[in-house]
Amino acid sequence: MEDFDQFSVTEAVIAQMANTPDARLREIMESAVRHMHAFARDVNLTPSEWLMGIKFMTDVGKACTPFRQEFVLLSDVLGLSSLVNVLHDGTRMESGTDTSLLGPFYREGAPAMALGDSIARLTDGPRIMVFGQVRDAEGRGIPHASLQVWQTDEHGEYDLQKHDPKTMDDRGCFTCDGEGRFHFRSVRPLGYTIPMDGPVGALVTAQTRHGCRPAHIHFLISAEGYRELTTSVYLGDDQYIDTDTVFGVSKALIVHAEMGVPGSPDPSLPSIRYDFSLAKASATDSMSRVGSDPSKLVAA
Ligand code: BEZ
Ligand code: FE
């Protein structure tokens, strides 16, 4: 029996977990314990501070519903979702479009639409055209790739924030044509503040952060034999393009909705052209999404 000091307690915990049969669980938990203990030593964590931390995480859990994922939001504002995405992109077999956040507003079961349809069915803002091609790493179109799209309306609101949860708007599922091309109509999305009325919003407020995301359109793209791509395109003229609260923007994902874009299927509308590139799937590829439809994590 030894008396623990601030270092030997860490080793004792790791020794007690050392027989964990699942090697990956063992590796993750050993590292998590080492980092959490180092963090407590680093800030000289007091009992009342740790109790505040436990209360905060309890509140985060309580804020989760089938329509809201406060833990994903916490991961997002801490940059952890973005870090996991960058690590994930680093394991690709070949180059591809950058991953960006799935976010808490993704929903399964968005309506299937025909190419050219408008995803904005109940929304009445300035119209835009979005078009492009889903390609492989060599630049060849991937026939019949599927594309899920979701975005805010012209006021910066998702359908979930303004309708009853069963009503879907500003989202849809498309199948690309035989050359991987897609086009759809929409409204010009507006940027928005992340949900600020819960514990994560309280943290962001305490840090005097603005809590905003630049305007964007989300995409979840898949095709047989390719790694699923979760990404977004961001409107470059948004005032928050350089200070996204959840660190989702990368230079390669910045676009502009403008007139005169060559090849636009509707030249009368400001248009965005974006060509996505999918990497081939490897045998060890895991799911690409940090997040999920909230109803999959908390039963209704
Ligand atoms: C979103 O883009 O939908 C989103 C991502 C992270 C936090 C909040 C919203
Ligand atoms: Fe979003």
C-alpha cells in the first residue's frame, strides 16, 4: 500500500486499467487519464472548481434532446470536432475536399429531390443556384454520387429552429447525373449564432466570444467505393469568415454567390460553383462524421 502523491496517483490508475482487453480502449483511456491529470496539476484544480466542471457537464447532458446535441456543440466550440476532422483527413488514401463540421442541425430523412429543384420550399429569400461536380482524385466525375444538403434560410435559421420538428425545409437529397454533376436552387443562406441559450452558450458568453458562424451550405456526399465526405462551403463575403466560433472554415471551402459564373444552369441567378473531390475508401475507413442526427443519440 503506497500513499499517493500528485504523480503516483496517475500511475496507479493506469496500472489498474492495464488489463483492458480492447487495445484501442486501453490506449485511449491511458492517454485520457494522463492528460486529465496533467491538466488538473497544471491549473492546480480546486474541489469547488472541479464541482463546477461536473455541474457544467451535467447541464450539457441535460440540454441534449432528440433535436439538440449540446455535447456536439461543446466539442465544436472547443475546436475538438475540427481537430478530429483534420486528423481524419490526414488518414486519406488520396487527396480530397477538406472535411468540415456536420454540426447539430443535420437530420436524416431529408426529402429526395430532382436535380434543379429548390431546397427552399417554405422560405422566401433571395434565390441562388448551386452547381458543380463530384469527382474522384483524378478529376473524373463520379456517376450518381449522392448529395445531402442543408442550410439556414435568409434569416440565419434552420428549419428545426422555426417549425415543428417534423417539418423539413432548406434541406434535400440529390443524386448526381451520370458524370457526377449536380445543381439545385436555394436561398442565399445567412450566418447565425450557434445556440446560445444552453450551457455551451453560457461558456461562450463568459469568454466574450461572438458566437457566430459565417453563412454556409452543408454537404454530406457519398458514393460506393469512396470515403464519405462531410463538408460545407462558406460565403467569403461574410463578416465572420475569419473568426468562425466552431473553426469550420478552411480557405479551400470559401465560395462566392455571384452573377456571371460560367456554366451556371440558371444565369439569371447569383450562382455558386463548387467541385467536390472524394478519396477512395480504404479497408479501415471509419465513419466521417463528428455528430449525427440528434435523435440517433437521444431517443425521442
Ligand atoms: C452548423 O454549422 O450547423 C453548426 C456547427 C457547429 C455548431 C453549431 C452549428
Ligand atoms: Fe450550419
